[in-house]
Amino acid sequence: MKIRDALREQVRRHAGRTAQSSAGIIDSQTVKTPEKRGFVSMMQARRSKERERHILVDTLGPLLMVVVHVGNLQDRDGALSVLARAQDNFPTLRLI
């Protein structure tokens, strides 16, 4: 984490910004899992094994955080989980 944080701060300084992010972008993506075990969710009337990942990035693009959830979790619930963790790890974030 220290290397990732140092690189992100270096990218921000090179772009003429402060070292700490004050804004970020959050998005989610559903991905199929290759494993045979795990939680099975019903998506589009068929059985599939999926995971949902919520990604928080800096406005310049560097990664801030990734959280992986079961596939049937609502986006709002996954986003709340990411935001709670981001509040602890990135106290300067004000806008997402």
C-alpha cells in the first residue's frame, strides 16, 4: 500500500495537484467467477456464479480502493461499504 500511495501522490504532484485526493469516482462491475464453489445468485433468470467489485479511483485515474462482494449485492449497499472504508483511509475525500 505504501508504494501505491507514494505513486499516486507522485502522479498528482506531477499534474500540479495536491498530494492528497479531495475527489474520487466510484463504479461497480459484475464479473463471473471460474470457481465451482461459492454463492450462486439469480441474474437475468439464469443461474450464474458472480462477484461484484466496487472500485474507487482518484479523478486522475489512480486506484484508491477495490472491494469485492457477492454478485447479488445491491450497488447502493456495495457503495456504502466502499465509502465507509474510504472515510477511514482517505479523510481528505470530500466529493465522490
